[in-house]
Amino acid sequence: MSSSTPGSPTTRTLHLAVDLTDAGAHPAAWRTLGSQARQLFDADRLQDLVSTAQRGTVDLVLFDDAFSLQPGRRGGVQGRLDAALVAARLAPRSEGVGLVPTVTTTHTEPFHVSKALATIDHASHGRAGWQVAVSTGADDAAHVGRRQAPDVAAAWAEAAEAIDVVSRLWDSWEDDAEIRDVETGRFVDRDKLHYVDHDGVHFAVKGPSITPRPPQGHPVVVVRVDSDAALAVAAEHADVVRVRATTLEEARALREQVRSAAADHGRDPDDVIVLVDLYAVIGPDRASAQARLDLLEGLAGVSWDTDSYTHVGTDRDLAVTAEEWFLAGAADGFTVRPSSLQTDLVALVDGVVPLLRRAGIYRTEYTGTTLRDSLGLARPANRYAAAIA
Amino acid sequence: MTTTPAPRPDGRPRKQIHLGAHFPGVNNTTVWSDPRSRSHIDFSSFEHLARRAEAARFDFFFLAEGLRLREHKGLIHDLDVVGRPDTLPVLAALAAVTDRLGLAGTINTTFNEPYELARQFATLDLLSGGRAAWNLVTSSDAFTGANFRRGGFLDYSERYERAAEIVDVARQLWDSWSDDAVDADAETGEFLREGAVQRVDHDGKHFDVHGTFTTPRGPQGHPVLFQAGDSGEGREFAAATADVVFSLHGSFEDGQVFYRDVKDRLAAYGRTEDSLKILPATTVVLGDTAEDAAEEAALIRRQQVSGPTAIAYLEQVWGRDLTAYDPEGPLPDVEPDVDNASLTRGKVRHVKDPGPVVAAWREKAAAHGWSIRDLVIEVTGRNQFVGTAQQVADDIDRYVQEDASDGFILVPHLTPEGLDPFFDQVVPLLQERGSFRTEYTGTTLRDHLGLELPGVGGSQAADLEGARA
Ligand SMILES: Cc1cc2nc3c(=O)[nH]c(=O)nc-3n(C[C@H](O)[C@H](O)[C@H](O)COP(=O)(O)O)c2cc1C
């Protein structure tokens, strides 16, 4: 259990997420790996990355996913593993760090999604999260062949329903449902198992889940806000909200927007953690960071338009910016997207993190065992247990 | 270390036994009331069984699956273990704590889409270094369908048709990437080798799948395919498609008949007998003497069939509430309600026609002086090897050498340590006889099972049409 009070000013610390997708955020990052680029799909490489993130006591790592191949024209990495299974593979050999795969709601079954994420939470003893994604592409739809791709608004409306059903399924077992009462021969107390009986617009799901309630109650829900429709869903359902901004003022306005939208849903805004995307090219000095970016851009043949805050410079400058944005209330933290995992992740962990720790705004060790502990988020009450009490 | 196996008495080369370790989970053989029984959810339980199975050089670890909690008389059945984690994430996590052990998971073909399953299994195969296996089951009831978007949309008669099409599509997707597709040439900037990834265009009765697959081909090309289903169609599907049959025919004579039946179907598909392994489920009870083991086995059976469990089982057959009856007393004198056959849901029905079954049971119980509980213990008994380690090793080897099976999937009655005595005592004896490996000779599950690597483009649609004609 968390010892900190969520959102209280004395304990408020900066949160860091790191995107471990592909070889890094820059499409040409894999070309700096040399012959190791062929090992991009190896579990050992992923294991090393997570260990590094863990050394930096980052809150969580993210693995992107989609039902389509990355477009090949920019010479980037092509090929994806199922992100939920990547997270599961990393669960037994990691500690402290949250594991957050992207799982789409558009072409999947909430029943399957619910038990997969619950299981990652069980296997990691409470370190699972879920980055909710929708799919509006015709490619994805053609792979599943069930229907036309929905538009953005429809896809997020469906996502909202999916999150609701998934979290109901997480609650469909009360925490103490397993009783093993030898006297009466009952393994479970069936009164503590609940049908979710969802009959909605997009699906009907009976329940209960086959998987008992996960250690965190609900794995942490992450929503990336890139549309009004996504904002609406994030405000209602997300524990962590990812936003993109290029200036401190823009970030502060976005954070306020998210917080007030959450309040409109009757939520405490401090229960919503807003992370700003931060693309990072980190070097010993500004010139060498720029030189490395130039090299990557030269390889890719295009300049890097990240459409969000981009840092090209030293670890010191990055730490200063992070502290400034954090203290100004522009961000609860950042989702760092290292341009190249091989270089920038290590620079983040061994360069930036010690500076943030010295500034007193970042943890020196994991304070709890679960991802909710790291984020200072309470374990959600079970809605069905609450209804009876 | 290699042992030269002695030939069989008839001069044929000695068969190597294949062994799988089943993580028990939800079934009516798991004894949860024993103080040694631990969590069936916590990962440490899965890890224990998998690590011990790997140390014993087992072929694979095996997980079953259910997609709706069982109900009895309209209420959640609460007498057996209830609840389990999700199959594929458990296997992916186990890949982190094992190196060679095959990882076999049961995944229903009715309530899943081929594109998603194909990428999940390709991912598991990559993340485990070639150890993935998929046990295809086809249950299609609307009861389970109530947990899914499309509900109970599949007719029982279409279950294998859909399964065959799923496998066909999955194979096309797995084969759409050549083994060396990831070139990652830093010099030229070419990540995927030109022409090494093909589009898939499938239009079928159950699925339309168009586009480019996302996931590189795993070390095994295709994961190993298991089949568990016992009807004629199920056996035909296995002959056309599967690498392993998970069967319930574990007794010697029944095993031999089933073995012949399934292996004789292979030729029609141009397959050799070695290309399909038949592995029945079985349990093992060991003792220092044969008497000890028999006593222990009887004790376990009584733990498996508690009084309430015995009554609930009879209720399934009778189609009536029988809670008024004493499980330690005689069989109910009321007649079964033949029209009320779906008293228990979410479980494979064993008794299809209660009338004659009940009559036969009454006769049997009267002749032996059995109580309700005694009878249920008797009629729900499954194949068991009971005896000293030496006797069990002899029996298992005889079953395999005399073609009652190619090995076994061992179902422990205790979680997670139930197979430890088998690993410690029986495996060394099988190794001494030269019937079971002492070291892994390969790295993939296909290697362990002696199965060939499927070539790209060599996949064939499971052609059930021809077989039915
Ligand atoms: C040995 C064995 C194991 C099985 N395990 C499962 C299982 O884990 N999950 C499941 O849904 N069905 C399981 N089944 C049920 C099969 O899916 C079921 O037999 C099939 O859907 C119906 O096919 P059939 O008519 O050919 O038997 C199992 C069946 C057998 C024989």
C-alpha cells in the first residue's frame, strides 16, 4: 500500500514513464544498433531495457502496439510483437517498474482484454497498466474483417464502453471470494462473485471474469489524449493521461483542462496524473546531441517533426526543464520518448535521474511494490462489494 | 549423456516417451482442501511446476482454459477450484523463468479471431525461443458466448469448420514472413528484406482477412498444434491438422484402440505416424509399496469427491435437486428428469442419456453395497497409474512401447507440488531404461517432440471436406 497521500503538496514528486517501443522514437534509431538490430524482437534485449529503466526508478515503461505493420517509407523498424505478451514476458524478471502495454479496444473482446491485463498484474504482483488505444485505420479493420473501421468519435465511444466493462470484470470477484471452506466443501463464496450483466451499445458481457481480481484492484489505465473524444474518455476513466505540448504554457493549459474535465466527472483531479510527452536526444553537450540528431535525420532522410516538446541537449538542461515544468504545474511528469533507446535511455537513467533526485523532486527507490504505489494512487474500491455494504 | 535405448521385444526401435505437465487449475481432480494445496493463481505456483518439469526434461507445460465460470442449478459452481489466470500471459511469463520447456496453451477457436491469435502465438514463439504450442478446442455453446460481443453465434456442427479455417488463416499469416525477413541492414536502411513479407488475402466462410501481418515468423515456423476433442470430426481434424492429440483414452485397451483409430487416419493426409503424437491425460499416485499407493489413491479419490460434490454430480445426471439425499446413503429412489439435461453448464457433459445410466448404476451400487459417494468415486475415476515408482515406470513404458500412447500429460491432484514425487522417483527410472531423455537435444518444442519444421509456403488448409466424403 502506498504511504503517500495522493496529490498532497509535500509528497508530490515527479513521475517518469519511458516508451520502450522499437529501437527508440526516432525511425532511424535501429540503424545505430549495428548488427544487433536483428535482435530487436529478442526477449533478452527487452529484459535489458527494463532493467535499465528500473535502475532509474521510473514509474512505468510503455510498449506500443497496433494490428498493422508500421509504414515502411521512413526506413523505420517494421514488425511488432503483441505488447501484452511482451509485458507478461517481462513481469517475472523485473521489480518496481510498471509494465504498460497498448491494447486496442476496437477489434478485441473486453472479456479477453480484462483477463489478460489482470493476469499480467498477478504475474507482476501489481505492476500492470493498460494504455488504451483505438483503431480507426482501414488496414486494421481489414485484418479482422468483421466491419468497417469506425471514426474517431465512434471508436472512443466504444473504448469508453470497453474500459467500463473491463473494469467491471476486474471487480466481478471480490478480493476475498476464495474461501476454501473445507467444512462446507466450498472453494469460493459465490456471493462474492458478480455477474457484470453488461448490455450496452457495442457489446453484451455476462461475467463474472474467470480471473480473480488483480492485485491492484484495477491495473492502471493510461489514455493518450490526442482528440476531444479521447479527452472525454480520459477524464472519466484514466489514471494516467498522456498529452503533447511544445511549451510550458500549452502544457499547463492542457493539464488544467484534463483536471477540470475529471472534476466534472466527480473525480478528484489529483487522482489523474498528467504526463507530457518529451522526445529526448541527450548528449554530453548540446552540440553533440544535435550532431547525433543530425546523423539520425541524415539516415532517415527527413527532419524530425515530433509535434511535441523535443529536447536536444544535455542531461542537465533536461533536468532543469523538467523541474521547471513540474514546479509550474505544467506536468505531473513526463513520458520520455528516447530518440534512441540504446543511447538516450542510459543518458536519462544515469544522467537526468540523479539530477532530479538531487533536486528532491524524484524518488531514490521504489516506495512500494505496485504501480499504484509508485503513482501514489489508491487501490480502487470494488464497486460490487461497495454496493452491498 | 546419451543412453542407447534397447529395442522393443518385437525388434522395433524403442519409442521415446513424451511427457507434459498439466497445471491443474479448474477441474474436479484438484484437491484444494489438502493443507499442502497452495494458490492456483499466484505466479509462484506456475513457476514451481514449470521449473520442476524442465529440470526433469519434460517436453512441455500445459494449461487448459475455460471462458465462463461453471454453473450448477443456476448458481456458480463453488465446490471445485474456481478461477484461473489467462492462458497466454501465463505462458509468456513462464518463458522468462524456463529455457527449454515447451509452453502449451489451450485457446478456444470459437471465441477468438485468427489474426489476433496468430500474432499472439507468433509472439509467444519468439519470446520463448521456439517453445509455443496451441491446444485448439472448439466448444461453441451460447452459455460461454454470453461473455463475447457476438454471443452464441456458432452452431455446434460448425465448430470444426471454423477451427479449420482459423488454422488455415493462421498458417497463411505465419508463412507470410520468410524466416530471414528481418534484414535490418544499417548500411542500406532496409529493415525488411525486399519481398520477404507477403500480403495475405483470405476470403472464407467465417473470416475475411486482408493485409500484411505484423509479426516475424517464430523459431518454430508454426507453433506446435494440439487438439483436444473426441468426436469423429475431432479425430479427423486432428489427423488433418494437429501435431499432438490430447486425449482422455488413458486405459491400456481403450488407448490402443484410440491410438490405432487416429493414426490410421493420417495416411489420407499424406502424413506419417510419427508426425502426430497421442498423449492421454493421466494421474499418478506413488507409494513405498503397492498397498501404500492403493491406500493413498483411495484417500485422494475421497478428497476429490466430497459429499456435496457427489450429490452435485448425481444432480447433473438426474436433472433434479438431490440435496435432500445423504451422500453416504443409498442412491436416490426418484427417476431422472430426462428433459432437464442442462443443470450444469460450462462443463463437458459426460452422460448424454440418463435413463439407462441410472438403471445400471442402481444395479451396480446394490451389488457392491455402495453409497452415493462410493458410486461417484467409482464412475468418475479416470486413468491412474498407482503403485511403486518402479511399477509406474514399467506401466508407462509398456503403454508407450505397445502403442497405447506416445506418452502422457500428467495431471497432478495438488497445486503446485503434486508432480514432484514423479519427477524425483519415476523420471530417473524411465531414463535408466532409455525411454526418456536425460538431456534436451534441441531447443524448441518441435525438437523435443521430433516434429519437422514447417517450410514457408508449405502450409496446407485442413481439408475436412475430403475426409467427410
Ligand atoms: C482431453 C480433453 C481436454 C479438453 N480441454 C478443454 C479445455 O481446456 N477447454 C475447453 O474449452 N474445452 C476443452 N475440451 C473440450 C473440447 O473443446 C470439446 O471436446 C470440443 O469442443 C468438442 O469437440 P468434440 O465434439 O470433438 O469432442 C477438452 C476435451 C478433451 C477431450
